[in-house]
Amino acid sequence: MSEQRSRPRRILGHPLTHLFAALLILGLTQAFVVKLFMVPSGSMENTLEIGDRLLVNRLAYSLPGSDGVPEPGDLVVFSTQEQLWPDGNDAAPDSPLSWVKYGAKWFFGDLIGIGPTTDRLLVKRVIGTPGQTVECCSTSGQLLVDGEPIEEPYLFEDLPFEAGTLDCATTPRSARCFAPVTVPERRLLALGDHRSASNDGITRCRSRDGPSSESCVRWARTDDVLGEVFAVVWPLNRWGGLS
């Protein structure tokens, strides 16, 4: 009888049981509360660097009182559609070796959060929310949201623009320019801070030949937003909150 009673204790006290419990708690935390995410590209430099590990608040847009829509300027991680966002993470595996890589990504990326994930995830900055109209550029080269120029102190290496020489009225025009686009319901316009190196929502709309139709825009869906980035936790010399 005593041996039967001690068996559950031995199981509960086994190191593998502790490891399983820790992984379960970690997985649930990342799925519903805070996710650790690794920056996959340089499209958000210098705000975020390649390889930065970020904390993503998965409750940011789902708590009571929230309308579920990020604010302009928020840094968000969102899942992507492969046909629209080809620079996300790899698609599902189709060979034994790719299954091994997929499993490693699931463990180290999805579960633990220290590597690339199996999902196609990107991190960008929200520029336009449903109902807003965004265009570029003002006479000084700024983005316009609902007709008003916005300040973007976070920009790094924007596309060339020089009033009177290379702007939206010259031929050829600046690649920074794009025609007005209005954000549909349940969609976001998300761009990279390293604007000249970001394959983002407006990339396909930039043309030196003139305006493009709104069909060129790659919208991020509000339902696909995992959460808001609020801190860098690795490397330690970049540790700190983000605003």
C-alpha cells in the first residue's frame, strides 16, 4: 500500500515531470499572455535590430474596453498571408528534412520563443487604421494621414526625396510617393521604420511612373494581430521598453 501511495509522489517529483510542467506553463503563457518574438529582418531598424528578442503583449487588444484595433504608431506582430507577404517565415514543411526543421522551429520559436516561428509573422508599425486615408508625400516629403503630415522620428534611411528635383510632381518621381489609400474595416496599414529596406504594406504601390490603384496595398488584418510589442529583452545591451 505504501509503495502504491509513493508512486504518484515519485512521478510528480521526477525531473521530467517538472520539465513538462514548465514547458506547459511557458507554452500557455506565450499563447495567451506574453509572447517572446525574434525580429527576422532589418525592416524595423533602428528601432528594432535583426535578432532582437521582443516581448509581445497578447492581451493588448483583447481586454475588456478595448475595441481590438491598434492605435497609429503601435508596434505590432501579426501573422501574414503567403501570397501577399512573401517575406514572412517559412511555409509548412513538405519533406522529411523540412519536418525536422519545422519541429525545431516549433520548439524553439513557438514554444520557447528564442528562435524563428513556424507561423508567418512580421513586426511593423501601424500607420493607418480603419477609415483613415494615407498618402505620400507632402511638399517636404512627409506621410499624410487624413491630409495632415505626421512626424516620424523613428524613420531610418527613407527613400530619396528632394523638393523640386525628385518629388511627387517630377518625372521620374520619388519612389517615396504613393497615391491616397483608405484603410478598410478590420484592416491596418503597417510599414517598416527602415522604409527603404522594408517589404511592407505599401511597397507594391511605390512607382516612379505615377499613381497605382488601391489593389496594390497589402493590408494587415486586425484579426491576425498577435499583440503589441512593448520591450526588447535580448541582447542585454538593448534591453528596455518601447514607446
